[in-house]
Amino acid sequence: MSKTPTPADGASLDDDVRGIQFETADTGITIVDGIERRRDHLGTDPVVEPTPVPTDRLVAPVDSAVRLYADRVEADPNIVMVRDDSFDMIDHLTEGTEREYPPGRYVVDVSGPIKQYLQVDGRLSVSTDEGTVIEVGDDAEALLGARSKHDRPATEITVPPTTDGLVRAVSTFGAALKMTTPDRSWPGHRGHPPAVTVGDELDVPRGLAPPCPEVQVLVPPEERYVYPVAPLVYYLGAELVPHQGPPQIRTDAGFEYDLQRSGEGFETRVERTLKQVLFLECCLRSEGLVELPLHERSAVAEDLPTDSAELFDRPAQVRLPAYLSVEYETIAPHIPDWELAAHLAPRPEQAELLPHLVNDLAVVRTTTEDGGVDPTELSTPEPTVNEAVTDDAAPEDEDASFEDFFRSAGTDIGDGWTVENSVDLRDGGSDALETVWSGKGVPVGASKATKQAYENRYSRQPDPPPIDVGVVCNDDSMSEELDVTELYDGEKLPMNVSTYRNLSQAGLRTLVEAEDVDFLHYIGHAEPDGLHCADGTLSFAEIGGTETEAFLLNACRSFDQGRALIEAGAIGGVVTLQPVPINSAAEVGKRVAGLLNIGYPLRVAVDVVDEATRTGSQYQIVGDGGHAVAQRDSGGAFVHEVTPVDGDLSTASEYCLQVQGHPSENGIGGVFHPHRDDFGYYLIGNTTPRVRLDREPLIDFLCQTSEPVIVKSDEDVDKALRASDRLAERL
């Protein structure tokens, strides 16, 4: 079979939309993705002036390509895959490996933050001792191609506000899959489903059809059944069929699988089915494009179908019964934590948000029948000040004004303030990294998702680096927090950081309206009618629009202002619902800023701080939680856990280390590999086994990069979140 992946629908966008550019640098060549605002550098010897060539000269699917007249190319990644002229993988090089290849055509994957392939016709040698060094023969031709990782809907469907229209729309989602073999479990091989607009008449572009119509998902034609199965229908490439009987999966070969059974409700059953199929395809895909020794495959080897090697190339309707014959409980401990869970109100207009959730393979829930959330029965929390304050957060000066203790300047502090029309999702039954709510009301314990946020992301025009960061401090008593500017260092992606003190209403309005800032970090106070300025308050509901992409509004009860920024054009941001103690707010603000600076998406940054601090749970996301402000070279966002074995942090000689991989640019189905021989390859969302390290090897590991470390010890309980490089210095 041909293993050359086909580009997603819409990959033939014009160059000015794709935004891939090659620039000569002092030591080589810089690759720039203007849409995703990413850049990468390859060292070359000699320094070259790239010459454009047609993309069809490369075996790999790329958006732009150039010829390099270089004998030597250097890249940061030290894990390299080498393919032949059929795009079949012939070698997989890990750190500390050297290979020489005879004359031929080779494709070397040198991807970092941008997907890149170096195609060499001739002799080739590759070394991965410190980074990657590729040397080509004197008579060899070297072509470099790159493609944007940007993923947007390739087309749009209009459906009437009826369940028949909704069913037709969901049936087209699988058309965005780039392949239907188990390799579809790689996130890069799943395209974005078509956008959906609810209108007067059905309008489906020609050619949009399920790629595996021999597999059908049958459910009653009601939103509360259609919404939860949409991600499953998409991943299976199946046809969605209205059905008055019990929900089930059916194939043309006669296989049937119930999606509702006694003791296991419909939504739970659908969720488990999606996770089981994707997980098992992750385990089988070593027979396909990428032959990685996946840890999870070894862990469940005895539970895999006996003919797994042959199963890879079999039709979907043959593979599916084999997958679902495996007992879920036997593989459940190895299934990764999911990236996203979503609560949709069972109303027709919610269909417009569905493709964006399906693109993340979100677990979708609608009702309380089997663990979901019923919008009519959600409780209204009353988050009083006492809930927000821990014992150690009390003001040291007992005579100090209680109002001064909080990041708010209003007189209603301590009055049992509640968010109007709030819904409590803190016990929503989700173990996902982020839970989103799209219904009416303000969610507590979840993010507020809107279609507008996703549309804002897709409508952004290419805008090459640097990233413009604006840090605004509108309260002199908080001026020390301006040292967060040191965190925005732009190590991988240039950043222009500007600070502003005591802006007026007009000044803050100009900052967010006039394209002066890509990321807004506000430090100050908030009121129901806006953010504090030197001459009053400014409500973002009153601005005419914004080019600000993301924001951190570090002020009490900034939710409404964040939501208004989304409506004005922003993509996503971090806000608060409750009063937050000033000292805690300052610390959380710095930690969130630090994580955003190293390329962690909004949802990961908030989750990490929530886990490691007492007040992190008071921060939440509005808009697209998957948006990342800065560039991250690896495909995951990693959180390390360090536990001293024979003493406290400063005196121990031995430590336990484990690493969890959160989704970043790589979503569900992606893989991570901590750079130590003790570790293997793991699915994003899982945690490595614990390994024991002496002090010096641990220091060497932590020094490799700056990533969050949660220290599990009795020492510094309230400051358990550290940067890995700084922790190494302390050790």
C-alpha cells in the first residue's frame, strides 16, 4: 500500500494563506509559518540562499519547497525518521546514533515546531549525538519542504434547524480524515471537519461523504443522541443513520454493537467506544507510517487481537469487530487522559460549535441520563470570600482593610457575591484536561466555549513574528508584578514586550483596538462594569473590535471582560470568577505567564497551576483553551513530578521522577519521549512509570529545558511548582 499521506482538504490554499517562507540567516536557513506564527532554524554549511522549487518534486506532502546547496544541515531534534522514495520508513534514529546510507532517494523528517522534510538524492549520513547532523554527498541534491500545522475547516455546510439536517452534517465529518487505516490515530492525519452554519436550507458541497460508509452509527434523530456520537462518527469515517431503535454500530458485514446497555448509559458507552478504538489503533499503527516502540502496546500486548499485524491493512468493517472484542477494563488503565470534554445544550444552534469540538475528539455530553449535565438541574454555587481564602492566605496585618486583601476595589467584598446565572460543573464527571460549557449561564469549574472564539482563530491573517506582549499595571500597589516582563523572553520566538502603568480608559481602549498587542496581561482591579483605569473603568463590551489574540486578566471577577474580548475578536484567555487574594493572584499570574511563555496552551497552563496551587482553581478559560501564545518546539507540554526518596528536597541523594505529557500541538494520539534512556515512547495524556535517579543524573535531566516540575515533598508545600532549570540550580 502507498504510505504517502495525502494533504488535508484545503491544503492547496494560496501561499499567502499558508504563510510558509524560507529566509537566509547568518548560520543557515530560517523557516517561518506566518499563520501559526512559528519559526525554526536549520544550520547549513555553507550558508545558503534557498532556491524555490515546485512542491511536487518532494515525496512528502508540503506547502512550500526550496533547494539547498549545502553539504551539511543541522537541526535541533535528536529523534529522526528516515524514509525511502515511497515514503516508507526505513530507519528510526534516537539520540546518540550514527548511520550512513548508500546512494538513493531519502526523506529525512527534521520537524520541530514546523513540519519539515529534507529530501536527499544521493549519499546520506545522519548523526544524532547532540542534535541532528545530516551530511550529503558531493553529487547529492537536497530539497527542503515544509508545511503549516495549521488546521482549519476546508469547507462549510449549511443545515436547517432540524435533526435531519444535523444528521446529514455529522455524516460528512469523516470526509476530513486523511486516511482510514490505523494511522488516522496520529493527530496530523485527521483534518478539521467542515464548518456548520444553521440556516434555512440544506447546502452540502459535492463530494463530502463518509469515507467508510460500510460502517454505520444508528441513533434516534434527537440532539441528545446525535451530539455525543459526533466525534465517534467522525473518527470511524462512518455514516450516521437516523434510527428509532436502540443506539448501535452496524457494519455491512453484519456486525452489531450496542451503544447503550444495562449498567452503562449511552454517553458513557459512546465515550468508551471512541477511546477504545483510537487507543487500539495507536497500538497497531507501528505496522504503518511510523514504527515506534510504543510503551502502551507492550503493556497491552496480550490483550490485542491475535492477528494485529494483518489487521492493519484490513477494511474498517473488519478491524472494528476485532477492536470491540477486547474488554474495555483490560486496557482502561493505559488509555491516556483525554484533552477535552464538552457539555452542549441539546438545541439546534449548538451544531455550529460541534465541528470544532469534534476536531479535538472531545467527549460530548448533553443530559443527566447517564452522567451528563442537565442544564435545567444545574446548581447555582455561592462562592463566598471564605471559599476563596485559605488559612495561610489570611492578611498578616489584622488591622488591614479586608478589601485591600483582595484584587478588587469594590465595597461588596465578603458579601457572598455570586455570578448571575452561574452553573456548577465542578462535579461534572469529567477527567479531561479541560471541560467546556457552551450553554447559557456562566460555568463554574469549566471553561466557557463559544463558536466566536474558534472563528476568530481561523479568520486571523498571516502575521509573522515577533509576538507583541502588552503588560498593563493599573494599580501602583501591584507594580512589583511588572517583573513578569522578564518571563516573556521569546527564546524560541521573538517577542516585543511593552509595559504600561495607570492607563486611562482611552489608553487601554487604544491598546486593544489598534493592533498594538497580541497578548494582553492585565494587572489590576475589575468591577461589574469594566476594568479599572486611571480615570474610571473601561468595559471591553464597548470596544469596536480587537486584534489581541489572547489575554490574562489578573483581576477579581474578570470573566465578563474576558468574554467581551472574545466577542470583540480575541481567541482565548484566562480570567477569574471570584475574589482572589492579592498575594495569591500575583503568584498565580507569574506562574501562568511563565507557562504561556514556553508555549503551553491556555488549558494546560491553567491545569498545571490548578494542580500545584491552592488558588489556581479560581482561574478559568474563556474561548479556545487550545490556543498557545508562544512557540513550543516539541509536540507536547510536559509536567515533571520529582519526589525525594531518602530525605527532603535539598538533602536527598535519590529521587523518583515521572513525566506526564499534556496535549500541545500534538493532540490525542500523539507521542512523547522524555530524553533519557530510562524512558520509552508514551501516548500524549499518559504518565511515564516512575524511575529512580541519583542527584547528578536528575540535575542533568532537569537542565535540558525549562519546564514545570511539581515537587512532591513536605518541604515548601505551598511552592511545589518549580521551573526545571531553576530546580536544577537549587539542587
